[in-house]
Amino acid sequence: MRIAILKERAAGETRVSATPETVRKFIALGAALSVESGAGLSASIADAAYAEAGAEVLPEGQAVKDADIVLAVQGPDPATLAGAKPGVWLAAVLDPFGQRARVDSYASAGIEALAMEFIPRITRAQSMDVLSSQSNLAGYKAVIAAADTYGRAFPMMMTAAGTITAARVFVMGVGVAGLQAIATARRLGAQVSATDVRSATREQIESLGAKPVFVDKVAGIEGEGAGGYATEMSEEYQKAQAELVSSHIAKQDIVITTALIPGRAAPRLVSDAQIASMKPGSVIFDLAVAQGGNVEGSVADEVIERHGVKIMGFSNTPAHLPADASALYARNLYNFLSAFWDKEQGRPVLDEEIGNAVRLTQGGKVVNERLLG
């Protein structure tokens, strides 16, 4: 059983799908590891570290030769896998809805594509959940980047020269990224408030010491969408929330938006009129900018100014923390494959619940129900 680790080819991608730690663990299971030269450099991992861990470091394009499983961060071009064994597994974040043509090409090439972002949010799969591990870091980085762009201090400071008031931070969307954004802003000393369409998040917000901002007496989303994600709001709720947010957002110094709906464009949370109501010098970080954006006018990887407010967002936020993001992602992959490792066959054998959830292609066809519906 040979596992190949690809060097990422997407622009701006700094992460890598294996670390020396996970290489050692895979070898302990009985696998052989091939790593493309330079795969870990942007994550501060030298080729020598992989070699010391027991992997074979090969020139770019050679590591996949005779591979049974290929690990990557972002989905590669199928041509990158030329030389791998027929039916090779590809485990990566594959963006099946945004890159459907590429998924079809995986099927045509006989690749069994496994979309790591489709890992179901169930208890036994928590350690495999790449979206959670990467969103956690994204929420942290969003606050740090916004704090760096904001021209003032976050905590209240009492000095002989006078008092500096604490920054007001408003987090919109309380999933994994939002919760970490709340926690990070609180650690930096800000006054934090947060909102979400899921009423169950109120207690989570309060547990982190933040103020919940919710629409009352209007039905929003009582539960959660499939897999623990929010679904779209009713028209009545959207109107009521917009009115509430408009009055609240005008008082904020920093706004962090985190709302995403799998397979759809990011919902619009902040309008141009709401931006205009904010104080000059305020900052908005749009974590959903790569999926269309929660904020009107946001542009990926640029800081733009509208009505005196700076609006920013990264197309790949976890890639701005490459070492930590790689370490967590690599562990997710190891936890995924090792959980199904069959000692007699010397390879992983997926079960139906998780296997069917992540498997996009098999036997030359697209087989995932979410893509066939």
C-alpha cells in the first residue's frame, strides 16, 4: 500500500496534506509513503524532515507512481495522478459543487475521489472533520487580521493620559469559525456580540462571554440544517434580522461575517447601506468572500474602503496559518484512513455511513447522492 503526498499547485495554497508526524503513523500501519519534493516547504517542513520520518522524497510528478492513495489539500488536475494505480483513491478538499467538471473528469479517469469536506458531522467522525479544523483557524485569523487593520487597540486601557475604550466586535454566524472568532476577540479584550439564525447558538455565545443578538418573536431556524449547517432563512426572518442588525452594526468597530451554506452562494448579511452606517475607521472581515461574500462589495484578498470602512477577506484564510493548518489537516486525513484500516488487507476499507458520504466517484461514474439529486 503506497500513499503519495502531493505538492500543492493551486495559487496561494501553502498547506500540505501530511506532516512528519502523520508519515510515521502511516508507516506504522504498514504503508509506504512517497512525498513530492518541496511539498511542505511553505508550511515550514523540509524534505529532510519527511525523509527522516521514513518517507521517500521524489521529484515533482514522480511520487504518484504506483500509488494506491493520493493525499492532497485541494483537488488536483487528474493529469497530476498519471502513473498511479487504476482505481487510485484521491482524498482532498474537492469542492464538488464548484468544480463539478473536475469531478466528472475524475470519474472518467477511473479515480475514486473522496471529498473530505463531505465528512458527516457525527460524533465518531469529529477527528476527521477538515472543515471544523480549518474553520477554527480561519475564525482566529479573521480577528487577528482585522485587529491588525483596525487603527486602534482592542482592550480597554486606563492610563495616566486617559482611558481607551474597548473595541466593539460583532460576529455574524456562530459556527466553528464564529465561535473561535468570538473567543479570540474576547481574549484580545474586545466587547463582543454575536448573532446566528439558529436559536440553539444563544447559549454558546453566552458561554464565551459575548452578548447574543437575536430576532425575537419571528420564526427563524429552530434546528440546524443537514450535517449541522444552517439553511436559508425565511423571508420574514431575513427582514426582521436586517432591521435588528442595522441598528446594532452602526455601533460596531469590527464586524466578522462567517455565514456559508454548502453548495450555494454565501448569503448576503451586510448591505452597502449598513456599511455606510458604521463609523469611519471600522473594519469588516468577510470570511465568506471566496464563495460570493456576506458583505456587499467585498473583494477576495484586497482591502477596499467604502464609506470610510475597510472591508477585507482572504480567498483561503487557513493558508495564512500554513504550519498549524497543515498539522490539523494532516491529522484529519490520518484519522480518516486509520479508522478504517484493515490489517489483513493492508489498506483502509470504508464503511457505508462515512464512505458513501465522502465518495464522489467510483467505477468510472459519479456516485454521490448529493451530486446526483
